[in-house]
Amino acid sequence: MRLPASLKTTAARLSALYLLLFGICAVGLVFYMTALSVRMLTSQTQDTINEEAVGLANAYQRGGLPLLVRTIERRSRQPGANLYLIADPNGRILSGNVESLEPGVLDVEGWTGRPFSYQRYGDSSVERRARAAAEMETPQVESELRHAAIALVLRLPNRMIVLVGRDLGEPERFRVVVRRSLVAALGVMALGGLLIWFFVGRHALRRIDSVSEASRRIMGGDLTGRLPVSGAGDEFDRLSENLNTMLARIADLNEGLKQVSDNIAHDLKTPLTRLRNRAEAALGKRDGADYREALEATIAESDQLIRTFNAILMISRLEAGYSAEQTAKVDLTEVVRGVAELYEPVAEEMGVALVADIPDGIAVDGNRELIAQSVSNVVDNAIKYSAGANAAPKVVVGLERRLGEVELRVTDNGPGIPDAEDRKRATERFVRLEQSRSQPGSGLGLSLAKAVMKFHGGKLELEPREPGLSVVMGFPRKEDAQ
Amino acid sequence: MNIASPARPEFAYDDPMKILVIEDDREAADYLQKALSEAGHTVHLAGDGDTGYTLADTGNYDVMVVDRMLPRRDGLSVIAGLRSRGNTTPVLILSALGEVDDRVTGLRAGGDDYLTKPYAFSELLARIEVLCRRANSKDAETLYRVGDLELDRLSHTVRRAGREIVLQPREFKLLEYLMRHAAQVVTRTMLLENVWDYHFDPQTNVIDVHVSRLRSKIEKGFDSPILHTVRGAGYMLKAG
């Protein structure tokens, strides 16, 4: 069976639960109170009976049986709830205001254990009907009332039986009133619960529905959409605010992704087109040597594509927080000297003076392979760009310990990047500034180096030089190599 | 002319190897089989890890090429299984994964070399030939000799035709590696990995410049070239 949607809400479930709990508590409390009150009333009744019994006993002592009978007859005539009876040893009623009573009550001396029923003199059927009419709502209660009583049964030395009792009408009536008010209270509570459910539930439902609605719109592709914030500063607002922050972050990432895929599409499409054109042109050739040349060019172009792919993959993995399993102490001195030595012949061939000023024993925590690669990218760039210098081309690689960090600085005296905005953009993926379009490369060298530095908790910044450019790589400083 | 193995037209391999290729990509496996057969080797193929393991366990192969991601049983587990049974056949791991960590895990599992897809066939061929020769390696030798070129690993001296040649430390290591793998194709990447211990791809062909410097030192003033460039593949040190 399916519940209607309004019953499936949290508000409905909570309301029902609270109602149930309060109901149980209320019923329990009422029963406890009633039991307590009834016990109190009963003991009062017993006290009254005892007093009466003491009075009768006094009468008996003072005047013997005649005075006792007289007293009983006198008291029987007074209005009230008290019952008096005197019977012979066989249980035949001789005097009192009780016309008849449940058989067996007089057989046991002392307190009657449970309430017994009786019939009273003067309690005529006419009067009974009148009282019943006056209390129309509870006729059956009235009929119960008519008979119930508790009593003290005493035996006189001459085996005559005296019963002193009291009608239980009062406590019974009290019990009935309490029961009736309990039912009324439960009814009111149920009504209250329904109202609370209706208002709280509907209010919460409306808020949640508006959040659902907004999420649906956002899922539908409108990433600029935000969840409604009412301004009340309540839980719903806090939830919406947090979700909105998350959405903003997702939108940022999405924007970045889009930009990257645009760049990838562009930077991969261009070489792919070249590749295809070259293969097509080769098909038109006749000579084996031409084929060979075309195929070699194709392979070279493919290799460049693979290189670009690898760089993109590596950057994304680094930015996604690459598993740092291979992090260890890296002898930066060795790595930087190694890279400088690796590039020295190339620099010389290109007419660039590569000067490395590397002090001994500088170490950082990280991945040697990644650091070597990013240093190599930066040095590679510097050599390429300084080759276009006006003065004697020169690249200086410097490494020094600074406060809190180890700074690696690669400076060239090439054209540099004069514009501050351009300097910022130069480390973004695939950005190749206009003047560098002519240079070979994927445009990913600096981005990769920056991603590696970020991965190591360091930074990569570009600083202008007159003339030229400094690439500053700052590693967080660890203990120095021994 | 042989079109399928364009990388090796000049040098035919005269010492055929028995090679097991465990690769689930049918097309790639067929290509490898064809190209390696044309290079003069015997090639057996296995399409999944289980078959590969059984073949490797029973057949007596000179070298194995194992893809990392295989159906039924992955490549690393095949290698680890073989190693635990005392099988020491050299293994070249092929993988589409290419991070530094992947390479390290591959080598730790018992692989001898690691190549990332997509790869150049010339690179793969050069590497498995080197792997195969590693079994009868020249580690113990202290004097390498190729033609009239001599390299003494103890005294760190190099002579050609009796004349001493002065080399920088890195040039010495470079020549040492080339001489150890004399008459074998050595790729640029292999040199970068083994002489410099770098496993990345430098943007500029830095290795070429180092090799040409070395070449000018060991060839200038002597009669015959000894350090040859193998087009589309790498270098080879060979007398005559």
C-alpha cells in the first residue's frame, strides 16, 4: 500500500511519533494520578467508616444494644453516603438504611475486600429515574453507582452483625470525570498534532520543494542557478548556503574544464589536421624516398601529439592530487646540477651561455622525477627564449636557501614577458603568448612545472628582468641534506 | 624493401630470440608478431593472463613482453607468479598507464623494463634486445672493446687505436653504456634513463647533442666511424 505523499514526509512521521509519545505519557500520568486520588479517597472513606464505627462502639458500651440500635436508626435517617446495618446472627437485616446487599458480605468480619453492591432504603425507583434523567450522559455509570460501597463488618458479643459502610459514589464519580477529561485531552492533543503537522510539515515541505525545484533546474544544465535563501538564517538557509558554495565550486571547475577542453581541442586538432594533410599529400607522391620522408614526418608529428597528451594527463593527475607514494628526500643540488649539465651542450650549440650557481647539499621533500622534469622544462624554455636576446644570450640557474623556502631561480636575458597580465597567463595550460607561437613546444612546459610545484606545496612565479625573465620556483624548506 | 619494420632496415639481427607476447589487444599483438618476426625472431602470442602464465611457465623464452591490463589475470600478477617460481626470463612491461608510480610498481613486481603505450616499435625492439642480452651481461668485465676502441672501467680511461681520449664523467658513462650494448640499437630514451636516470621526455633533443659531442671525441682524427646513427631509432656502437 502506498501512502500519499503528504504522509511520507518527515514532518508527518515526526508529528505522529510525538503524538504517540505524548499520548502514552498523558495516559500514564492520568492513570497514575487517578489511582493515587482513588486510593486517597478510599482511605478517607475508610477513616470516615472507622470514626462511625468508633461512635457506634461508644454507644454500645454506654447503652448496650438498645442505644446502638437507636443510634443506628437515627443516623440512618440522616442524608449522606454512610451506610448502617444491624442484622441477626443469620444475616437477616433488623435495622439500618440498607434494604438488601450482595450475599456473603456479612459472613466475613472486618473490611469487605472489594466494593459490593447494595440496595438502600428510600432510594425509590422514581428518584432513581429522576437522577438518571439528570445525568443522561452516563446512565450506565449511574446504575453502577447505585450499588457500590465498602464497609466494615463487626460482630457483637451476642453474635449480632453490625455493618458500617460508605457509598463509593464520590470516588467513582471522580474516576468517571477524570476518564472523560482524559479522552477530551487526547482528542485535543491529536488535533494539535494534526495542526502542527499541517503547518510545520507544509512549511518545511514548501522549503524543501523549492530547493528540489532549484536543484532540478541546475541539473537541467543551468549551472548559474542557485538555491533560494530566505534570509531567516535557519537550518534550511545554512543548507542552501553550503550547497550554493558547492555549486559555485562546481561551476568554477566546470568552467576550467571547458576552457581546457577547448584548448585541447584546438591544440590537438591542429597537429591532427597537419598529420592528415601530410599523409594525404604523401599518397600523391611516386618516389619511395618521398614516402619515407612523409612517413618520418608523420611519426615525428605523432610523437609530438603523444608528448602533449602525456603532459595533459600528468598535469590533470597532479592537480587531482596525485598519489604522493614516491615522495622522498630529493637532493635538489644533484637534480639541478644534473639538468644544467644535461642542457649545457644544447645551450652551447645554440650560442647561449648556461651558468649554474648551485650550492652543495640542498634537499627538499618530493618526487625526484617530477622535480627534474619541471626544472628541465624551465631551463629548456629559458634557453629557447634567451637565444633571441639582443646582447650575448645567457641563462643563469641559481639555487639558494631562504627563510622558509628553497628558491630556484632560472633567469634569461631574452625578450621576457613585459606585460604583467601576460606573465600571469603564461603558466596557464596551453597558453602560448603571441611572440612564442613560432617556438616549438606544446605550451604545457610551464603549466606542468607549475603543477609540479603546487603538488610539492611550493610556487612558481614569473618576475620581469631588464631585459629578460626570471622563473622563480619556491620549494617549502625541509631539513638540509647531510 | 621491408615496410613493416622501417626502423631496422640497416641492421638485421643475427641472433634470433624466442619471444612471448602477452597482449589482449588482438591487433596490437598481431602487429608485434609480424614486426618481430620480420626482425628475425620467433614470437608466441597469448591473449590473456592465464594462457600467458602457462606458456611462460612451460616454454623456454628469451624475453617476454607483458601488457599490464589483461583479462583473467593481470600482467603484474603473471610476472610476480613467474618470479616466485624462480623464472628469471627478462620481462618488458607494456602499459597504457604512464606515471612514475606505475613504472616503479611494475619494476617492483619483477619487470625488467617498462614501456608506456603508445610506443615506437623501434623503441620496443631495442629494449627487448638489450633485455635479452642482459642475461649474459658484461657486468663482470672491466675492459670493454669495440674494434680499436677500448674502455677501462677500473682506471676510467678510454683509448682508440692506442691513443688516449679524455672524456667528461658523463661522456664516459655514455660511452660505457653504448659499449656495453655494442652492436645493439640504443634509443635516446634508453640513454636518458640509463646514463642520466631521468624517465621523462625532454622537450629538446638534448641527447643528440651529447652523443654528437662524444662522437666528435672518439671519431675525429680516426679512420672509420664507430658511433652510428640508426635512423628513426637511436644509436649503435659498432666497428667497421
